[in-house]
Amino acid sequence: MAGGLFELGPTTFVQAGNFCILLGVLKFVLYDPLKKAIKERQDKVRDQLDEADSLNARAKMLKEEYEGKLADARREAAQQYQKIVKEAERIKQDRLTALEEELSGLKEKARQDIENEKSKVTEGLRSAAGNLAVDLAGKLLREGIPADVQEKLVKNFADKVGTWNAS
């Protein structure tokens, strides 16, 4: 077959042999190292993905741990706040109780003082009334008022002193 696009001849077989040898050489020189590099790259990417997954899992675990600690801290802060509020309320009640007791003592002292002053005034009035009675009796004796009138006057005076005392 002469003059065609493809001619089979002894050179064709030599070229095919050369091509096969070239393929063999390329396989060992280029394809196997390239295949090895691609495998190493895939292994490296797989390892990095595994490492990323484990880091992600660890991050989630740490996040949950920190969220738990944060919740505990908030709970503890709320408890501390409640404790402080209760303590402030207790102190307030103690102070109010102390002030009420002090006020009660002051009221009692004022009542006692008033009662003492009332007793002093009453005693002063009784003393003045007694002095008046003695003066009146002296005048009655000097003027010679009959006994029944004197008795009536003294009784009337005693009744008036009794009503003063009751007031």
C-alpha cells in the first residue's frame, strides 16, 4: 500500500516498539512518581480533614464545657445575689426591730416622765390644797363658825380635792 495515510512497514513496527518503550520509560519516570505524588497528596488532604474533624469535635466539646461553666457561674451569681438580697433584708429587719425597740423604750421613758411630772403636779396641788385647808381651818377657828358648818365646809373641800386628784 503505497502512498496512503498509514503504511505498514518494518519502520511502523519499530516505531510502535519505540512508542511502547517510551510508554514504559514514561510510566516509570513520570507516571509512577506522579501517581505516588497524587496518592501522597490525597493522604495528606485526608489526614488534614481528619485532623480538622477532630479539632472541630474538640472545639464543640470545649464550647459545651465553657457553656456549662458559664451556666454554672450565672447560677452561682444568681445564688450569691439572692443571698446578698436576703442578708440585706435581714439587716434591714434587724435595724427596724432595734429602732422599734428604741422607740418603744423612748415612749415608755416619756410616759414615765409624764407620769412622774403628773405625780409631782398632783402632789403640789395636794400640798397647796392642804395648805389652803389649814389656812381655811385656821380662819374658821378664829371666826368661830359653828361645828356643823365647819364640817360641811371641810367635807365639800375634800370632795373638790378628790375630783382634782381623779383628773
